[in-house]
Amino acid sequence: RAEYRVIVETLATESTRKWIKLQATTEDGEDRTERLKELNDELDRLKVRETFRGGSNHDGYFGRGHIYLDTGDTDDPSELVTPIGNGRNKISIAKINGKKRTLDRLQNVEPIWAYPSIYNSTDPLKPDWYEPSEWFVMGKRIHRSRFLTLVSRPVPDLLKPAYSFGGLAATQMAKPTVDNWLRTRQSVSDITHAFSVMVL
């Protein structure tokens, strides 16, 4: 229904409308203009803004969105289950160094094709409590650092497995309001039609 789509797409568009502005501060007086241009060009090449808008759309429709970080290992099952780090640590520097290997692309994956594989459900004192460390994507196991998950309306821990570790979809939350609106709109139309027929 268009009513649901307008809600979800408005939130996704507005959340990425202004986007981000990269800035650099330097103590040595070095000009970082060229480096900033390289970073902005890379953001454009990877279509980061559009991908995050797509992930936000999926979050609105399904309660979670996924972004796959393609490092060129999509067909290597043994590599897909290994982490790629947080972007700044030694693992990231070793795996994506910008010379031999780069981040090829970002890909939105609808949540219907992904479900959690391994997660800690035994110790709530650990940082990975109810956080999947791996995901299955159509049978492929993928480490969570390669498969970003967007959840804007999380549910309590008790419900996370039932929601496949997503959250409440905006469409689910809007359903009662949309149903009332559709019923009211139809009722007004029915009254107007009945009145017109009676007068005629």
C-alpha cells in the first residue's frame, strides 16, 4: 500500500538527505584537501548514501536492514566466516589495505534472505549477548563484520529470536492508523455516493 511506502520512504530519505560532511583538523599545518577528496570520491564510488537509504527502507518494511561489505570474497566460504575488523584495527589493515585489496562494493540484502546463525544466549554479562556473530545468507555463513545490521526500533531480548534479531517494522507500528484511515476514507466516499444517488 502506498500509505506504508510513504511512511517508510520519507523516514529513509530524510535520514540520508543531509548526509555527512568530511572534515580534517591538523596540527602540523598539512593540507588535507586531496585526502578528503579521495575519501569523498570513494564514498561516491561505493554509493554509501544510496546503500544506507536502502538499508533504512528495509528497516522500515521488515524491522531490520542488512548491508553486505563485498571484499571480493563472496565465493570463498572459508574467508566469509572470518572478521574484517572495525575499519581501524590490524585485521582491517591486513585485509583491506587499499593497494592489494579494496572494498569492492556495498550491497543491500533484504532480511527475508538472512537469518542468524550463532549468538550468545548463555551469559548476559558478555558484550556479545544476543548479538549474532554470524549470519546465514541463503546458506552462506557470513561474519557479522562483513554484514552490517540496521535496527532502528529494537525489541526486548526475550523477543529478539522471534524477530530474527531485528526490531519492530514501521509498517507494523503504523498498521492500526493506516487501517483506520482507509476505513474512514471509504466511509466518507460511501456516504457521499449514497447521498448523491438519493438526491438524483
